[in-house]
Amino acid sequence: MARLSPKLIALLLLCGAIAGIAGISLIGLLHVIQQAVYGISRIDGITFRNIVEQTSPTHRLLALSSCGVVAGIGWFLLHRYAPKLIDIKQAIGNSTISIPISTTLIHGLLQILTVGMGSPLGRETAPREISSALADYIGRRLHISSEERKILLACSAAAGLAAVFDVPLAGAMFALETLLFSFQRNHVIAALICCTTAAWVGRLGLGGMTAYQIPAFTLNNPLLIWALLIGPVIVASSWLLQRQLACCKPSTRSSPRLIIISIAAFILIGIMAGWLPEILGNGKAGNELLFNDNIGWHYALALLIGKWFALLLATRGGAYGGFITPSMMLGGLIALLATSAWNSILPPVPVIAAVVIGATVFLAIQQKMPLTAILFVLEITNITPDIIMPISLCLLTALPCQQALNKQ
């Protein structure tokens, strides 16, 4: 295991600051694109959901049709003519593979551009990939060891997540749980150094407000029983989505035919958005409704179907993006539907608490990061740590079910 030399610590601080600056730049660009595409100025208190809801169904259709053109042509050209994209995990696991900066930068900008135009995928992958590409470039120029490079890439990728969501602890846990697969002391310290720096720099440019202000609620015993029972339902839903996403991924991305498929896919998303504007964007619009109990089960069912198919269509169209916030939205919608059925015949459970549990556990299962998911939700909301108990009970039944399904 590489020791935390002064050189490595300096690099972790530098790459954390770079991740913070990248996060500020990319989120700023995202907001500019949203304003340009939907024609509404983004001022304090105005969210992307508000922006989209103020536009007509025709405007949304045209925006998503344009998004399909950008996604189709952009990623076709990238895969056809640019150096091959390298996955972060692949680069971490093989010291001989370098991450191409130009390809990764264009790839990240395309993600931000399409999400800003309304793609239903997440925004967090772009800063992670760009941050790790820059860290790889710096590390190779300074001739660091393969173990130091592994730590630097993992921490830099996690720092991109920490910067855009202001989640230093969840970012550090993400590096340890999903990239390094290690909780050794030096790895923990390295992750905290890089992610805390990134979050601090990101906060300077993006502010420090929590993403979701959740109303107060009271936990009760029926909620604990509900949490145990909903775990397998969430796992089954996540498993189905993963299977469908795998089937929707294009077999080849360098064929011009993908441009036509992308345009058609995003036109269909645009048509759905005429009735369901909250399916556009990374999922925060839906979460805002869910976490404030501003949605009934009828609309929740429609949103679940719409967002689910929008994710499949975007994937089939060859678009890229993250799944953190979309996963939370799907999990919250499933939990709301389950809670509505439960409360109609059994002792009631607090709806908002159930939604938070569903969002957290679906994220944990979908992204295979249970510890990160818990910390992430705690950091992006004003919720109290009391919610950890029912989340843990839900994971208690969910994780064995996930393990059983993965063995099939």
C-alpha cells in the first residue's frame, strides 16, 4: 500500500481543488444551457422543474428533439473519430491504460449539454470523469507509482461527485466502497483529503445550501415493519431496470444509424414530457415533489412509468449520464405507491419518511453502494440521523435478495 507521502498529499489537494473548479464550471454551464433552451432566466428560487413547467408541451418537444440531434451526432462522432473512451474503473485497475483527456472532456461536455436540454439522465458522471482524466494526466507527468495513481484516480473521481453535490463524506465513501474496495487507513485519509477539498472549493462557487429541505415527520413502529417488507420490492424493481438498460444499450456506437435512433428516442421522451414535465432532467424535479409530499399516487404512478421509459429510451439512443438522482426518483416513487396502498388498510406510516427510505435504498441497490447512499442522502437533505434505522432495516432484507438475484 502506498504511503501518504508529502508529494501524494499535495497531489490529492491539487486534484481536489481541480475537481471543485470542474464542478463549478460544469454546473454553471448546465444552468446556462437550461436557460438558453427553455428561454427562462434562472434566478434564486427558480428550479429546473419550475423552468420546464412554464414552457409549453410544444417547446418541450422541440427541446428534446434538438437534444436527440445533439446526442446522436455528438456521440457518433466521438466514438467514430476520437480515441477510445476509458472507464474510470478500468483505468484504476490497469496502470498501463491512460485516460484520454480530449475524448473525456468532449464526452463530459456532451453529458452536461444533453442533461441541460432535458435528457433524463444524471449530471454527476461528467465531473467525475473529467476530474479523473486531469488527475491521470498530472500523475503521469509526475511519474507517480501505480499504487499512488490508483489512489489519485479513485479519489479524484469521487471528488467530482463531492463537488457537485457538496457531499464530502459521501464522496470519500464512494471512493472507498466502489472504486478502491478498501477501508485501509491511508485510503480513508486520502479520500477525505481530496473530497473535502473538492466540496469546499465547490461550495465557494455553488453555495452550501442542502439540495432538499424535507419537512419534519415522526417515525413510528409501522414504518419499521414497512421498511423490512419493501426491501425485496425495491430489489426486484432495480434488477428489472438493470436488465432492461443492458438490453437497451447500443451494440455499436460508431454507426450513423444511431443518430436516427437517438432522435426518435428523444422525440418520444419529448412527447411524454408534454404531460409529465418532471421526467426531464436528472430527477431532482421529481424528488422535490416527493420529499415535500406534493404528489398523489395517481401522478406518482404516471411519473414512475414515464421516467422509467425515458431512461430506457435515452440509453437506447446512445446518451450517457449518471443514475444517482434518477435512481432516487424511481425509488421514491415506488415507495410512495407502496405507502399509499399500505396506509389504505394498515396502521399508517409517515409518507415522507417512506419516500426517503425508498429513494435511499433504490440508490444503494442500483449503484451497489449502500454505505455511500446513506451518507449521500444525509448530506443532501436536512433529515435527522433517525432515518438510518429504517433504512438499515430495509437494506437488511434488500441486500440478501440482491445477492440471490445476482447469482442467477
